[in-house]
Amino acid sequence: MAEPDWLTWTRELQAIAQTGLTFVKDPYDRERYEMLRALASKIMAAHTSTSAERIEALFAEETGYATPKVDVRGAAFDDEGRILMVREVMDGGRWTLPGGWADVNLTAAENVVKEMWEESGFDVSVRKLAAVWDRTRQGHPNGAFSCCKFFFVCDIVGGSASTSLETSEVGWFAEDGLPEDLSFGRVLPHQLRRMFAHNRGFALPTEFD
């Protein structure tokens, strides 16, 4: 389902305000950009259960030129061709590929190696970048900010299954036996199917939208 127009427009208004506040020099223009950010907050608040004040505080934390956020996900497989997944603590115990927001001073590949280790207990090496997908274009639940999702196919080189503060269970799933209770904000069924395809076909090109 396509996201509503109001969310697209609100996101654009917030990005214009954020970038404007980064480079503005005239105090009157600064006030106008702050008003624009407040307007974006009010629009989002009118369509959600969150107050405009809380949304504006969230927007105010974003500084610098407005760019998409980066999320990384790792797909690793066992000898039986099953995919490694973890159960998230913060999303009602739903299943997803290990991953999360990318940290600064690490490459996207280094980030996914770190996330795989922290969330599943397995040490991995990155085999290929399978896909770079826009969160909105892929059909994930609506979010306040634009986001690019990097999906890597990884090989397990060490470690053992282990949970963390963020995960409560580690499991292996066949392509025809994926869990129904997925964390749709993090991963979607068709994305998992594409990871199986990339695991079988190393020569497949990186996918993007």
C-alpha cells in the first residue's frame, strides 16, 4: 500500500526545514524554517496519536543536510540452506534478519558484521551486497524519516547462537517455513525470498529500486 500524501509532504517539509536551518544565516529566515518545522510537526500530529511537541522535539534532534537514514540487514545460511533470523525484544517478539541502524565510522559491511555478532552470536564475513531498497517503496510501515535498507548475504565463520539485550531467540528457517510473525518494519516476506535467491545465485546483480 502506498504511503499517504500527507506523510510524503510532511517528510519533505521537515527535510527542507532541517537543511535550511543548517545553512541559514539570516535570523528572520531561521525563524521561518523553524515555523516550517513546527508546521510539519502539526501535520504529522494531526494524523497520528503523537503530540506535535514530541514530534517537533524528534525533528529538532536531526541536524545537518537532510539525508536518508541507513539500515543494514544480514542474511546468513546454514548447510541445510536455512536462513538465520532473530526474535526482536522491542517489537513484540517478532522475527527479523539481524541488523539495525548503521553506526558512524563503520562501513555498511562492517556495520552488518557487527550487528550479526551482537544480535545472533555468530561471526560472519560479507559475501555480497544483495540489495539496496527504499523503505517506503518496498511497502514497510510508514516512518517519519526516509530510510535506505542495505541487505547483505553473509557467510558464518565462527561463533554460536546467542541472544542479546535486543534479541530473545535465534532460529533457522527454511524458505517454505518462514515465521508468520515477522517484524514488518525491519523485513518483509518478499525480501527474505530474494535473500534465498541470492544465496543460491551468487552472480545475481545487486537489486535496487
